[in-house]
Amino acid sequence: MAQATLPPEVLDDAKARRYNADAAGLGRLRAGAFVAPALALISLFLVFPALWVLYLGLSNYRLTGAAAAAPQSVGFDNFVKALTDPEFWSSTWLTFEFVLGSAVIGQVVLGFLIAWIMRDRTGPIKRIVEGLVILAWILPSAVVSFLWVALLDRDGGTLNTLLHLQDFAPLLDHPMLSIIVFNIWRGAAFSMMLYGAALGNVPPSHLESARLAGASGWQQLRDVVFPHIRGHVLTNLLLISLWTFNDFTPFLLTAGGPDGKTEVLSVHVYQVALQGGELGYGAAVSTVILLINLVVAVFYLRLLRSKK
């Protein structure tokens, strides 16, 4: 039996409907209308500021003076200055040290330990511990920074008073260690919540089988738990690394001192751009920071895909 064929105009109309339709059946025009507000906000608060910073980085724009009224293009001079500036590289090294100590090691380990210890607990103890950890995370940076300065102050600080110590000043004697410990205490809540959710997806039967097979606690973590939460670990590392890399809170504790020992990149940009008035140079440094963030993000994403 010969197969019936549709008229050409019907076929063209069907192709047009398939071309213009989407999975929700909205059509391109209405679908575009739905995403337009989000695209407008992204353009206004992300794309435009990024392009504006790039423009400033190519100029000699200053906060005050003649260059503020009539900035001139200087090409890539600001970027060359940044890449040849010893202070920039010193701040870069301090930033990586800060990220490695407080995020990659500190928050990951402490967050996982709290989540692991509390995974099977119920009742008020679990709620109190989790509430205290989350409280440190949600309090404003200015508040917690003031509390830590009051705790570690050399003259009349809470720690010196409780321990009957004299002239013990961690913020002066061990400034980098102090802001690392502070950031671990401050940011462990996110890792705790993420790992808590991830551990809830580990089948209890797998852990029970490993225990019956004589696996030690470390072997259970290595061979049963970590394979199930590997994606969560890498996602957590990506997020907290980027957050810590751009964190400005150390300035509230030490203002980059003493002698620049805690002048991470975010503080360095603030000092050269706002305190020093070199907005063009500060914008160039900010662009370099953005590129470093992109490299770190691509590294983690590739590692995440390779582990699937």
C-alpha cells in the first residue's frame, strides 16, 4: 500500500513549529521573555562591571587629580607593572598560603570531622553543635572580627585575661596563623553542611559490610565513604577556595599588617586602588585575580569530570 504524503505547506508548518518550540512548549519568543530579566541582571551586575574594570586597567585612572578628570589609555602598562611588582607576588604567595591553610586543609578537615561525628547523633547535642558552627558563619564579618580582636588583643584581651598571660599578641606575633585559624572557625559551617548531606547518601549497608569484613575506620573512609562523596569534596574545594581567595575579612583583623605579613590580594587591591588612589593599577590587579580564579575553577572542574 502506498504511503500517504502530506501537502508541502503542512510539512513546512510542522517543521516551523518544531523549530520554534522548546521542551516546555513556550516557543522561542516567550522563552526569551522569561530569561530576559535574569540576563539583564547578569549583564548589569557581572558583565558590565567586569568590562568596566578591564577598561580601567588599560588607563591611568586615579581617584583624585588630573587623571581622575581626564584619564588616558596606557595599554598594558598596568598589567606589566603588576606582574613585575614584588609586592604583588608577595601578596599572591600570602593568598595561596591563606587559601591552602584555611580552606583546602582547615575547613575541609574540620567540616568533615564535625559532619562525620554528628552523622548518627540525634537530639539536642547535634542541634547545639551545628547551631554554634553555623552561627559563626552567618554573623556579619565586622561583628566576628571585632570579637576576635577583643579575644586576641595584647592589652586586656579576653585570652590573656583568662590564661593570666602578659604581652601575648597572636595578631602581631603570628598574624598569618591567626587569620587562618579565624577563617577555619568562620567557614567550617559550609563544609559541615555539605558533607553532612553527602554522608547521608552513603548506603549504610555498604558500611556494615565493610565492618563485617574487618575493615578499619580509615579503610571504611577510604574505600566506602570517599568514593561516594568524591564529587561533593571537589565541589566544596572549588567553592571555598574561590571564596577564601577573594575574602576581604583579613583586613578587618590586621589591616594587612604587621609589615604586610597578611596583605593578601584582596587587601593589596584595596590599598593600591582606594588608599593609594591608583584605580587603573588596582583594576589591572583585579583582572589578574579574575584570571587566577578562572584557572583555579577550570582545574577543579576538569578534576571533577575526570573522577566521574
